[in-house]
Amino acid sequence: MAIQATVKPRRIGQRRRAYYQNGPPTVIGAFDFAYVAFAVLWGVVFFADVPDLASAAGMALIVGAGILSLRQ
């Protein structure tokens, strides 16, 4: 059981690396920007931290760039 707990996460990590290496860069890049939404969500839920106007503008630029890269 301990061996499976050690080996399985490594296999999953190898599969994820393969997706990142073989997928189209525009799609991978756009989904990679999903961390922005999760960072805001976790900040609000766990720390009651609401982003200010400058932070929201920066996040909008990042998300907009990801959307533009998908369109091309």
C-alpha cells in the first residue's frame, strides 16, 4: 500500500507533463492562467481578502491576454 501511494502520484505527474509537452501552446497557456481565478477565490474564502482596483485591473489584463491567445 505504501508503494502504491508513492508510485501513483509520480505516474499522474508524468501524464500531466506529457499533456503540457504535447498540447497546443495557446490552449495550455490559457488554462495555465486559471490560477488567477483560484487565487482570488481562495483569498476571499480563506482570508476574507478582497482584491483592490489595481489588482483587479492586473488580473483582467492577464485573463484578457489568455483569451486573446486562444482566439489566434
